[in-house]
Amino acid sequence: LTPVGEVQVEDYPVYRAATVTDVDVDGDGMGPMFMTLFRHIKDNDIAMTAPVDMGYARSEEPRMSSMAFLYRRADMGTPGADGAVRVEDLAPRTFASVGVRGDYTTEHYREGLAILEQWLAVTSAWRADGTPRYLGHNGPFVPTFWRYGEVQVPVVPVDPDAG
């Protein structure tokens, strides 16, 4: 886990995820996406895991545009469509990550993203390479002020041959 307020570069291996987007579900926001994914894991007897991956569209007013539950192992489940849920294997990726504390709100997402954007503006080793995400590590029964998350931006080396 990335310490709160600190930026670290994290490598993620291949993993399997069940994903929905805001256009796949009937309703707007986190609730319908979460419930669609929850029904998927319940119907397929898959244990709930953390973190929950909340993808954000890059726009003037950021909005959550996707949500994914990560499977414990890459051999669980079957890739493909399951109604509105897409089960997919995701390639290894590197992210700049910052820990944040509090409820999983757009405000906390923006705070973390601002730290990452400032870090990217002054680092010469990495550049952004994709859309940001917000990883929520705690469930709904953890008090909001104790909840921990990470805001992440995919990155690639500026000079891939260095080092």
C-alpha cells in the first residue's frame, strides 16, 4: 500500500477482473455498478476481494466511468461477457500511486490526482500513459474517516532503455 500523501511507482502483474462501465448498467453512479458486480460474484461463488478498481473518465468534471472487482487468482472464472459484466485478463502495468484517506468521493480522487499530476510535472523519469483510477481498499462497514484508497495513473518510462 502506498503511504498517504506519498507518491510511489508500483508494478502490477497480470490479473483477472470483472468490469462494468457506466454505460453497461441501468442507473448512474457507483451504486448500480457495485450492485451489478456484487450480483456477478455472488452468482458465480467468487469471494469479494479488495481493492475495488474505480475508473475515472478524464474530463473537466471527473466522473466514475467504470468499476472492477479483482479476482483472487488469474485462473478463477472464465473470461468473456456475463450480462453487463466483462471478465477480462489485464496485462501487467506500472502506475504512479498516492495513498489517500477518507470516503471514496470525487473530492478525494481529485486531491490524489492533483498530487500525482504535480509529481509527474517535476519527474523526468516517468510520463502518464492512460486514464487514472481510484482503488478502494475498505468495505462499507469501515468508518469513512478510516477508509484507505489509492489514486493511480498508469505510467511508462520516459527513456525505456535507461537503467
